[in-house]
Amino acid sequence: LRIVLTWADPAGNPAVQSQHRVNDLDLRVVAPNGKVYWGNVGLDAEMWSAPNGVANVKDTLECVLVPAPLAGTWRVEVQASEVNQ
């Protein structure tokens, strides 16, 4: 299972070097068994997403990658946590 969320975002404030985005959208995927996968969680260490975790607040590209998805209904949500422009 591969789910990708990406969006074009205006350039961030150059005075804030730790944050380069203006708006924040969050990818949340719920498996049929109730496990929750947030965009990019676990992908810094592994090739596949890890369940649980927290929303990614930095990136304008978020992925959930599950190697052997369970059969059933998966719920894909995009949450607009911060819309500034």
C-alpha cells in the first residue's frame, strides 16, 4: 500500500530557518484493524511506515508505505492543521 500526499506551498519565512513551509496538511491512514499510520513516521529509519507516532509538521510531502496491507477498508484522511495562506 502506497499513499502519498504532496502540495505546493508558498515559500516560508527566511528568518525561521527550521521551518520552510507556510501551511500544514497531515496524512493519517487507519488500517482495518484500527492501527493508525501518520505520514512519514518511521521512514527515516526503515523502508516502511511505522504505526502510531504523531503528525509530521515539517514536510509538504508525506507518505504512508505498508508492505503487506490487511484486507478490508482503509481510511485515508488529510487534516488541515494549519492553513495560513
